[in-house]
Amino acid sequence: MLILDDARGAAACLAAADRVGGDLADRASTRRQLSLVCQAIGVDVAVLDSLPVPIALHFCGHLVADEHEAIEEIRTVLDRIGPVVAHGSLAAGADILIAEEVLRRGSELHVVLPFPMEEFIQTSVAPQGPEWVDRFQFCLDSAASVTVVTAARQGDDDAAYAYCSSIAMGTALIRSRFMAGRAVQIAVWDGILSSRFAGTSVDVARWATSGSTQIIVKVERSGTSTPARPRPGPSRTVEAILFADVKGFSALPDSQVPTFVNDVLRPLAAVLDGVDVRQRNGWGDALFVVLDSVATAADVALRLQEVMANLDLEVLGLPNLSLRIGVHAGPVFSLHDPVRAVTSYFGEHVNRAARIEPITPPGAVFVTGACAALLALDADSEFACEYVGRVATAKSYGEFPMYLLRRVAGSGTSRS
């Protein structure tokens, strides 16, 4: 019907399919395929509303002075937007109020915590009283999924809180694209900016850059926003981390190593010139690069693959070689490396990034779910991340959601 330019007929077909039923995955795949047809022939994708899917919701908020008022406002908003698939954290206050209402309506709840549950309860739930701990536990037990983004906190750790919120927001945006649907943020916020680098005001500002719908529930805050109280010593910052190596290098005889260094490694290294690189290192055929943003890391990764693909290895007298690249992002320490006498980056997320490259198919770029979520927050992103599943990483480090990175057609070849 769409191809025959009969949008009304297509809508009727989809309405009939809606009455039949079908699970969310079926609806999502149907909507994704038909959205491609709509784009190709210039038909408004609103025709797909006849086969509805839930709103991909991100929720956040602060402690509230009047819980009853906040709940009524939250219910009014949820009544208006309809069924949701919700993503957010579970701090005492608005987070738990929204999560409870989502669950009461039978909708899916996906919880993202900045660090393990026991620590999170101590910092963000228990200080408001034992009843909030019970409500937190109920929501956690009822959640469809729980994601913990770092292994432990570091002081008050705004980096972990902000990272957690960014992943929740990006995951909601990824879910909306999977369903070919809409993403909405509900933020219970009094409108007062915070001096911290994490919190509701930061989440509101970050979501606004995504271009998706935002609903502010303005209610009075209970108490005041507390300034950050970092533990003495180094703090973490969120950085993008890239590891790469050349498959086939270990089989090269010594006679071919100079050619490899001059004609393969040198043009690969040239990709890093002129880029805001926090750190670059190499050993043999391997590259370790820390960059200022996931967008820059994604651009560098794909340009490295483009350079490798354009090398004429036969003319160089080299065997078949291919590049494997893994990209991750997370809170890491920037510390002086006493061995190399330079600033370097350390922490669990560096270790996680290192475990991705060995399981990446040659010629491809794999990015973690966290990296894909951060890229999704960029409304002008020139990159697409295609979900490939939960993949076991090298050295039994764990199993994580993994995405194949590609550049959107017609977006250009580089980012300054």
C-alpha cells in the first residue's frame, strides 16, 4: 500500500495488525522496515502510528517536598503519553516515584545504577529513611533489567553519576530507534541549576541536546542540592578508549617488519595527527588511544579502517592483514605513569576496552553498549551502531552488549 502511494490503505492494514496483537519485537521490526519505505518514497512516518509501540522513556528527578503532589503530576504525564519502556536510576525521591508508577501500570522498567547496589543504597537511598530502601528493593526486584556501570564508587564520584545518567538516556534513545518510535524524558525538577557535574539539571540539559521530547514536572525540592564532596586524591573523568591491532602481524618474518612499520603502521598513526588525543601508545602492531569524546573516537576508528582497506598489501609484498578495533568509554583515572614518565589512563574501563578488540571481526569496529549510548545522545551524530548481541569478551572478562559501528551514508568522512 505504501509503495502504491496509498497511505490510508497502509494505515488500515496496520490497524488490523494492531488488533491481531504480536509481541513488541514483531511490531518493532515491522515499523523499522516500513519506516525505510516511508523515507524512500517521501511518505510521513506518522502512518506507522496505526501500529503503536511504547514510548522509550528516560526518567530522572530530585527529592520532593510533597510526595502526593509529585505522584499526581507524574500520573498525569504518564496518562498523557501512554505505555512506556522506562530507563533510569533509583535514587530516593522522584526516581523511585516514577519507577513505582511505571511498574503499577505494567510497563517495563530498566534500571541503571552508577555502582553496585550496596554502595548505591548507602549514598542515594538509605539517608532518606528505611522505607525508601524497601521501595528501592521492590523496584529493583521488579525491573526487567539492571545494569551497573562501574564496579565501585570513588568519593562522591560525579563522574560515575553523570556516566550512569548518560547511559540511561542513550539507551532510551537506542530503544526508540529500535522500535522506530519516540523517546521522551520526564524530569521532576524545580528548575534550579546545580553546581555539581551530575544531577537532574545536568540530565535535563544533556537530554535537550538530543532533540527528543522533554517533559518537566516542576515540584518543590526537599532540602537543597549538596555540593560535591570528592575524596582527597585523583578523581575520574569519562574518556573514550580505543584499542586496535593488526591480525596477521605475528606471522610476519623479520624481513617484512620494516615495510610494515613504514607502510602500514605509519599511515595508521597519521590518522591521529591533528586529532585531540589525550594519549597515544603502541607496541608492535597494537594501538592504544584515549580521546576527548566518543564521536572523535568513532571517527578515528572508522578512518583507521578506511586507511587499512586502501593499502595495496600485494604491492607492498605483505600477506593478507586486517585491522580489528574496539571502542569503549567510561570513568578512568588520569595519572602519571612512572615507567613511561608521561600522563596515562588507568582503571576498570581501560581493562574493559582492551578486552573488546580481540573479539572484533577483522575489518570491523565494535563498540560497547555504553559507547553506543553516548553516541546516541548526539543529535547530529554521523554514526550508526547496529546491535550484534551480548558477546563474551577476551580472557573471560565478561559478556557485554556489543554494537557494530558504521558511518551514516552521506555524512562525510571525518570530524574536526
